[in-house]
Amino acid sequence: MSFVTIDNTRLYYRLEGKPGQPTLVLSHSVGTDHGMWAAQVEDLLPHFHILRYDTRGHGASDAPPGDYSLELLGRDVLGITRTLDISKFAFCGLSLGGAIGQWLAIHAPENLTALILANTSPQFGPRSNWDERIRRVSEGGMAAIASLALGRFFSSENLAADGPEVNAIRSVFLGTSPVGYAGCCAALRDADNNASLRKINVPTLVIAGDRDVSTPWQGHGEVLARGIPGARAVHLPAAHLSNLERPRSFSMALLEFLRPPPAASADPLDAGFTVRRAVLGDAHVDRSIAAANDLTRDFQTLITRYAWGTIWTRPGLSHRVRRLLVLAIAAATGRMEEFRLHVRTGLEHELEPCDLKEVLMQTAIYAGVPAANTGFHIAAEEVEKLSKGSAAGTPPAK
């Protein structure tokens, strides 16, 4: 486990991804921990170097007694990033994390490249509400307010379904230090960034949950969007933990905001060749290029520019998911030469025989048994070729 010590407090962090990619810091809600971002990490890791951490008082970080402040929590972030030699980063915070993000954008804008404020506010309601919550957890522990908190984190139907994400958050919430939770409640109680929103000059996205009763759009998200110059806003049909209730939509909102748009003059051909080689392998692409002639060369350019450079580069689906879609569509429409190509290159990279089986079972139901039958024959041949090549200690033919 990775820790840094800031102001005599040990803080847990987790840094993932390929160095050299833009850094994205993810900051969680009060009463949760860094694990709440798992779905976003899966979606965003191909594009960012991702830093998650447990806010002081939460998770594996220390929980010193006393009231915390946004300044203290913001300086914790700066301490972690400076220790890791990260001078520039985008910051995404939800609820308490969003309040910390506001402090950073106001007081340390030189460190931020972009800011995402999700399900948060410049000011978090009457002080008496937070004082009452502090009293309850101090006297009765986290269980004293668990039902209240979970009822705000999730919409009623998700809470009633009691799915794995609800159970995970419930477990983390009950395991949170009451001392640390109370310290962060004090930071939220005392937060008031209303007068400073105009000072925020980094590109900002505000994410609001249309079913969020803790920080609804009116009086919270809309204040941020109106007060921060140039801020954009996205609404999701979700309660307070919108990244858990709408994980893919949340990730896509981040990707669309953070990834620079292609230059108007940019030709997707180069990106297409890069993706085509990653998916099909260098040998196949080199053969195709070498075999191109005056009749086929323009067609090769066409598919590389538009299929590989325009569609396969879109971040909304992973390459693995796109491989599976191509297999299903090719089998269903009888494009068996294309099917064989993607079976072979898929097995050489990230697919396994069980993936082919599930695609073809799905195909049998929705496109017919004959299509699936032919697909199974081709898949079996390619699996056998791969197995023989591996057993002989030679790479499979491409």
C-alpha cells in the first residue's frame, strides 16, 4: 500500500496508469473512499494517469481528531501530488471532493488543468444540520446515520434493489472512522465559496444528479455553473453518487470534457493506422499495405481513415467490446472472412475461447443457428491453430 505523510497525517493513495499520460485526480464523497471510483478507472485508465486517494478521516488514511477545513483537505491533495512530482493535473471531486476541488481552483489554480465538480455545492446547507450529524456519529457511531446517508447516496429503486454497489458503499460507510467523518462534516459545515467562484479560471464541468436531494441543481449545481466563468453543465438521472448510479454516463462526460477535440485540419488516417495495428497486428497490416495496388489502395485508405481512425478511436467503447461487436455482426450477416480475421487477431490479443462461445450463443438466438454453426466451426479451427502454435513454441501465424 502507498502512503505519504502530510502534516503528521498518513494518507493513502493509489496511482495507476501509464506515466506520461495526463494526470487525473479523483476525490471521493464524505463517508466513502477511493474505491467508489472503480468504474471510472476502468473507463478512463487508457487515457489518463489516475491518482485516487482516501481523504483524511476515511479509508486507509489517518483520522486525527478535531474539525477539518477545506484548506486542510486541499493542502493534503497538494502534498500528495508534490510528493509524487505531479505539478499539473485535472481534478474531479464529488460532494466533499467537489468542495476540495473548488478550494484548489481558487487557491492553487496553477496546478489545475481542468476541474470537474460533481454533485456538490459552494455551500452545504444549514450549519445546524451538520452539527446534528456530528453529534449523532460522535454518540452512536456510523450506524446512527447509515440509513440517512444511504438514502441520500442512492435513488429509492437502487437502494431497494440492494445491489453490489449499494452493499459496497454501505460496508465502507459503516467502516469509516466516526472521528474522521465528523472532522470532514465540519469542513462541509464551514464551507462557503460563493464569493470566490468568479476567481475560478480553469475549464470547469459541473455534473448534477436530477434525483440528488443532498445537492440538487437548484441552489447548488446551478450556482456553480452560473458563478464560474465559462463552466459547462451535465445532468444525469441519478441521486447523490451519480458516478455509481450512472457510471458509464459519468465516465463519458469526463472523457468528452477532458479529451482535447481533434484539430479541424487533423486527418484521422494516422490514428487509424495506429489502432488498426493494435487490433489486427503489424503483420496483417503490413501485408495489406504491401498487397495494395492502384485498384485497392484508395479503399485501404478509406477503411483506415473512417473505420479505424473515426469509429475505433471513439472512447465510448473499449477495443475489447468493439471486437465482440464486430464478431457478432460479421457472423450474423454472413461476413465469415471478416469473422475469421477478427477471431484470429482477437485470440492473439485479448479475447479467449469463452468470449467466442458467448458471442456465438448470442448470435444463434438473435441471428439464427446456421450463422452461429458456421461461426463455431471457424472459431474451433482458429483456436486449434493457436494451440498448436503455442505448443510448438512458435508464434501463431498472422
